Amino acid sequence: MAMELKVDTDPAEVGFDPRRLDRIEAHFARYVDDGLLPGWLAVVSRRGKIAYVARRGHRDVEAGLPVEVDTRWRIFSMTKPVTSVAAMILYEEGAFELTDPIARWLPEFAAPRVYVKGSALKPVTEPATEPIRVWHLLTHTAGLTYGFHHAHPVDAIYRAHGFEWGTPPGADLAECTRRWAELPLAFQPGAEWNYSVATDVLGRLIEVVSGQPLDEFFARRVFEPLGMGSTGFATDSTEKFAALYVPDPSTRKAVRNDAFGRSGLAKPACLSGGGGLVSTAADYHRFTQFLLGRGELDGVRLLGPRTVGLMASNHLPGGVDLEAYGRPLFAEMPFDGFGFGLGFSVLEDPVKAKTLSSKGEYAWGGAANTAFWVDPAEEITALFFTQLLPSNTHPIRQYLRQLVYQAVV
């Protein structure tokens, strides 16, 4: 069943000034009026109650179909926290330790080699000095990469093997994982942070450990218990599915892109734990409430509170922030003051980050400008959905944060 999404409290009862909350719609309405976004939907909750829901524009501009509360959105990298939660469910059952080498289940990673110098065509490599471990996958410190980064010779090697914005046609997750294992790592495991296919490899680890395809594990162990009935690797309603857009290079106005837009229409060959899910605002809101509830929602507990606390802690080597590693291509916001946990960014220093949000906030977003955060200190969750690639086109997430927090009174 699709979950209902509606305001269920007086904003003032949970500490918001409703007139100030209305600034969210006033601000983002201009993006639609100016043609910069096709449409959007925002949800703000506090203390487990939905205080604000606003939407504007179209899920399909050409067809004249408006954004609705049950619109289906490609959430791209907002899939990563789901995969991380799924992995930690298995962790709590004693299936593995975070320090276990992944080669125990994925033998293709038994002897990884690491790039040292040279070009993408003639790389010089050396053996890894330590194995890739489970926590390396959860924290993006495994040495893996994405082909679309265009920042390192290993990125170019990924592109040469068919890994840029997708995966080779017909290759399933097991095959993609085997191919990634054959490519050099960008650095020694655990030495640095680099946004990568690590969460996809984590998804394959879940498959092998559980003995289930990733979509089945998600459905039985995450989505069904949490009541996320409209979330999966393909849309359950093409009628409600949002079209995908990109900015025109000259005007920055949103134009339809049906090449990328085919993603999510049908179950893919490769079940991407890093970016393959389609969801609704109502479903993902339930996921954020489960996180805010420290692993429990409506009497259903999937994780223990200490596990969620560990996930929402900074695990970066030396306790540094993400900015220390440079900003990845298409990063939608500065990383000053943000660390990284087991599947999320973690706000360590609001002053350094120049944000009104609270220390301990954890968050992530997707390539098409979807985003969420959970603020345990203020008991606030916020979500934003639209369908515009790439995620650094407009400073949506920065503005959403300041517009939400200026309304806290």
C-alpha cells in the first residue's frame, strides 16, 4: 500500500513558525517559474510529525502532469543509505565484522592492486598493503571510484571498461563486481575517501552473505517492515513516474532527457545498491523516521540504537572532514565541516560548514537533486525531491537547510 503523505500537526506545536516555513515554497517556486526545475516536492518533520509539505510544478512538463504527493522519483544515491542499513542488519545478526576482509565472500578481491603512477593506458600498480574490509565499503575508503569523476587515471580506466554513468549492457551485479575487482584501486584501502562504486560492491556482499538477490533482501528486510511499498528498482506506476531533466548549457533551463530518463522504468540487469532505487516522498519519509527513531518505526525495530549511532559517526581516517579529500565532480555543496559515517555524511562543525543545522546531523542526496537529512538534536527530518541532473546545477540543499532552520522558533 502507498503510504499517505500529509501535514499531521500544527507547525507551532513542534516549534516552527508556519509563516517562516512558507518561505520554502516562496523560494523554490521561483525555480519552477524561471524554468530551472520542472517541479519539486518538499517535506519537513519534527518530533515524528509532518509539519510542512509543499509542491510546485510538473513531474512531466511536456505531458502537463503536476507533481503530486505520490509521484515516483529516481532517488539515485539516496539508495546508498538503504544499502548501508541493509548491510548493518546482517552485521547485527553476526554475519560479519566491520573489519572482515570482503574477499571472504567476494574472492575476486583477494589480491587487489593499487595505482601508483602512469597513465590510464599504462598504469603502474603495486599490491594492496591490506585487504579491502567491510567498513571500507561503507565509508568509501576502499580505493574504488566512479568513472564520471574525471579526476584520476583510475577514473579513466573505469570509463574504458564501460563504467561511467552506468554499467555495461547485460552485466548483472555479480559480473560488475568481478570487473571492478580486476581494475586498480586509486589508493591503498583505508588511506583516503573517494565517492565510488563501493556501495554497489556492498550490495553484492549482501547478496552473497544473505543468499538473496538484493531486490528481494530490500523488499523483505527493509521495505515491507517499514511500510515502504512503493520503493524498488523499478517504478510500480509509470503513470506517476517523473520525467528526468538536465539544464540547457546556454540558458540553464530544464530540458527533458529521455536517454537518462529510461532508468527506473524496468528492473535493471545490475541491481545498483549505490543508485538504483525509485521511491516516493512518503516512503522515504518513513525511512528517515526509522533513522530518527534510532532503528525503530511504529514498533518495528530493524537496527539497535547503538548501531544507528555508529553509522552516524565520522569514520574518516584521522577524523578529518570531506573537504580534505577535494570535492568530487558534481558535488552539490561544500564539504567543509562534514565527515562521513557508514553510509551518510555527518555534520561535525556547523560553524566551519556555515550552516544553521546541528552537529550530528546526517544526510545524503541523489544525482537528480533529491536530498534528505536527519537532525537528532532538533528531531528534524527534511526531504526534497525533483528530477534534474546533475546535483550541482543549483544550490538547492544549502538553501533548503537555511530555510528550514530559520523557521525553528
